[in-house]
Amino acid sequence: MPVSNCVEVGSGIQLTKLHVENFKSLVNFDISFSKFSCLIGLNGSGKTTVLQFIDFLSQLSKGDTLDWLKTRQWSSSDLHSKLTSQRLIKFSATFLLDEIGQVIWEATFNPDLSRCTYERISIDKLILMLAEEKKLSLHKNVDNSVPPIQNYPIIFDYQGSVISQLGHDLLGNFHPALLKVKEFLLKTHSLELLSPAFLRRRSRNSEGGIGYGGEQMTAVLYGLGRSKRNEILAKLKTVYPYLQEIDVSQLQAGWKKLSVVEEYSSKKYSFESKHVNDGLLRLLAVFAQLKYDDGFVLFDEIENGINPELIEFVIDLLVESPHQVLASTHSPIVLNYIEDNVAIEGLIYIYKGQNGFTRSIPFFSIPSMNEKLSVMGPGDVYQDTSLVELQEEIISLGYLEPHQ
Amino acid sequence: MIIVFSGEGPTDLGSTYAGTFSPGPVALMINRWIFKRIGYSLLETNGANYYVCKATLADIAKQLPRAALLRGKKADRGGLSLETRYYFQNARALVAWIREQRLEQPAIALLFRDADGTASAGRGEWEHKVNSVIHGFHFENYPYGVAAIAKPKSEAWFLCAVRYNYANCQSIEASSSGNDASPNSLKQQLEAAMHQRFGCGCSRDDLNQIVSDGLIDEQEIDMQSLNLVKSQCNDVVDLIFGISPRA
């Protein structure tokens, strides 16, 4: 069921690697991503934590980490791992940029100060930005038209990353990778807690896209405009033939209301969002977010609320989308709708070592999984495998447990 | 009568090169066992033996109409428990290959796999894997299938003869790992035993020679996994001859 009449263009940047030290169960944790990646693993292995960490990175670029913690009903002491005695969270994020290559952002985040106390963005040995001890250095731009900034005192208070405080106008004067990385992070959206209750709610503000739970979806749909909503409608009609219209109207004080119009026996009926089925609302959320911008989109348990016959439609949509996508799933049906080459590149097995640290391994780099894939689908392999015992094979491959 | 083999590689059922089948030691053992029932050698009869390599089966398996592979209470009871689907799919693919050939005589489909091979890495029960192959043959309505699943791998059968002189060999099946990288692996044990007893290694040619000389004798080997192969071969031959219909 191909959906590839997309005309969107990718953002020209991908998050390709992460190294994380001390964020919840991510202790000395390494993971690699492709354009479409999907996390699989037992409950409690740390799949959602990976999504949360990427959302945390995104929040660092926006500042206001305290508000982010409040939204999640966390405190700053919930961020660091309980499995170690460390407080600081360190990470290294590697991005691949078209025409530029590999850019690495390394930082140390102090939860007590709610900000990064050390940050470095670099290309190979070229340091594009360095922030430490409240001093900022920015490398001169490519054409040398702007002089470098050396050890400029950071006299203002901020939360998250210092790049949250550097405006587009300023960053645009320096190496283009800086602005691209910041924009990528700003446009990273986690829909990890999609809930029908939030999706049905009226909303006013579409800034920042759809929220974790689906809040703001009506406002985002409204902001997309009729033309983009009709593009979504055209695709949804292939699986919801009765659907005739996605109607979003503005009420008093800027509230937006969603209704859908369906046609039965040549008669049209309008249903308010509170009467719309969960699956359609979730699909609308996925489409709306993909149309909202060209950023990195994260979905937790993508199969939730979606009938198996629509799963192929959703998976094709995400795989063929120009966006970088990271999803998690427990569903062999989802995995069976991923082509082998995409699954080999993008399926990541998440598991916990005996010390409680989360680990990752490309699922089909495990020899037995690769052998099974030769005669069955990726979901069949997953469902056929004793995951509890799989760890022994992974250890035999030389993936050693890191020390605390 | 025809026999169609599919195995792991040269040191069990054999391999093909430029379309010619070069049997390995397990194929020789099975051929000799069947010879005693039918009075002629399938391996020495033109057009009576075929070998299908793993890659060919893999290509076929991916094209097979999807079976109801979703696990659940009923499916598990029917032979779809964990770590078995690889065997099920290969059995189905072997039947599909045989049917594609439109052979003019009944063909024994003999699927040999190690119980502890690459696809399992030590996981899963031997019995479930055997049942899964049988389930695959039944699923395709193929009556002449033989599930040859060595426990944990074919080296255990050879070791029984070469090192243990056929005595107490059931314990080799119970206590050995199929992992070639493990210390004191079956492969290492067999190499040492072959060297000590016959002054040779355990290449296909070495093993073929020892089997042909009768120094590895399938009749003498009393091991659960090989016994099951022998009894299935008997049943299938009886079925082809119309002696006793298979249940």
C-alpha cells in the first residue's frame, strides 16, 4: 500500500549516533540511527528512555528545562541515573549534514544548575563552538567575513544549552552547521504519550507542533491550512473511504475545534472530535506532525490504537517520509511491514545488562537473527525469538558490560 | 525413488559445485541406511539424488504464501513455539522446490539442520525444532518428509563412533554445545579424536572416507536425534512402497 506521493524534502541533516552517560538507565550507552529507525525490546529495557533523552536534547536547544521537567512531572533529580553515584549527565550527539559531513555536539549537563556547563560543537578537529566556565567561543564563518568570538563572558543566566540563547541572526553569521544543528533540535518532536483524550481536546496554540500526548493537534491542523489538510484527507481516504472532510474551525478566544465529515448512503454527517475513533485521531496526529515541519519525529509504541490492516499504511508513510523517524514497537505485525533492507539498517534491539544499564545493538547484526531473516519476515524473527535468552548470544559477540 | 537433501554444509549432507552434488558424510550414512531397505544406492543412481543449498531455500522461503505464523495458544500447540519458525519455513521451502521440479517419482525430502546452529545460538528445544520441520511438511501436505535435526549438531554423531566407540552416546547429545567458538566445542573434540584415532582431520573427505570404510556406522550409533532420522527414513520408504501408510 504505497503512499509515496510525498513532495516534501528532507531537512538535509540526521542524528546518526548518540553516546550518553548517566541519563536514567542510559549509562555509557551508545546507539546509531538511520533515516528510519525502530526500537524493539522487552518492557523495561529502556526504549522510552532513549526517546526521552532525544526529547531532552531537543529541550536543551530550546532552554527552559525546568518547564520541560514540570510537563513530565519530573524533578531534576529524576534525570541522572540511580545506578551510579554521578550527578552530571554527559553526552555526545553526532549529526550527518548534507554537504558538510559529520558534526559532533558534546556536552555536560548539570541537573542542579539546569544547564550545560560544558559544550563543544565540532567538525573533525575544527571546533565551531566551545562553551565552558561561562565563556563562549565561536569559530569564524566559512568566508571569514565575521571574526571569531574568543572566550566571550556569558553574563546571562540560561537553562539547557547556550545555543538556546543564540538567535538565528547571530548563529547565521558563523559556521552554517551551528544553525542547522540548532534548527534540527528545535524541530525534533516526540509524540511518545499520544492519548485519545489529549487528541480530542480543543487547543489554541500550535507553536512547537503537537505535544507528547497529542495536545495542540487541532491547532496544528488549523495552522496547516486547507490545502495541506486536503493533502492529508486524500491520503486518509485511501484507508477511510467514508471520510469526506477534515474540518477545523476557530472559536472564540482562538480555540480550534476539529470535526470530521463522513458520508454514508450519499448523506454527509459531521462528527466532533470527541466522537471520532481513536485510530483516525492517531493517524491525523502522525500526518499533522509530518506536515508541520521537516524535523525529526519520535513515536513510542507506534501500533497503539491502530488496527492491523492500517499498520502497513502507517509504516509505509513513515519509511517513505523525508523526515528522520524513530519509533518503538512491540508488534511483530509492524515489523513484518518493514522491508528487509530497511529492517537491517534500522531495527535496533534495546536490552538491559545485568547491571541494569540499557544497551543497544542492531537487531540483524546478531547472527541468529540474520540467519532467520533469510527465510521469514522481520516480525516473524522477533516473535520467534526467546528474547530472555538472546542476551547470551549478544554477550558471546563481545558486547561487554560497562563498569559502573 | 528420489532423495532431495538440504543441509548445513559440506561436512554434513554435502554441497554442490557447478550443479554437481558432492555428498558429505551424513548423506553417505543416510544413503547406506536406505540402501539396506531398498537394495540400491540412491547416491549412485542417476537422477535419484538432489541437493538444495540454504541460499536457494531462503529465496524460496521468502516467496512462500504466508502461513498463519502469528503465535498464540493454538499455534504453539500446533508446533509454533519459540525458536522453531526457521525450521518450519525451511521445510516448506524444500517442499516448494521439489514441487517446482515436477519429479516423476516420489521424492524423500530430507531437511538436515543443526539444532544448535547459527539460527538458534543455543536457544530452543530440539524436540520443538523437529516438530516444527514435521509441521512444515504437514502444512504443505507433503508425506515424504524427514526431519533430520542433529542434537546439537552432526559432529555429535561422528564423535559417538570415533571417540566413544558407540557407548553411552546419548550423553553427548545432552551435554554438548553446538557453538564452535566455545571451549572444548564438539568440532574441537572431533578434530582431536579423528587425529588421535585415524591420524587425519575432519574435512569432508576425511569423514567420507571413515564413513565409507564403515568406521562410522549409523547402525551402531544409538542417539535420539539420529535414531529419529533412521526411523523416519524407514517410515517414508514404507509409505512410498505402500507397505504401511504414514499416520
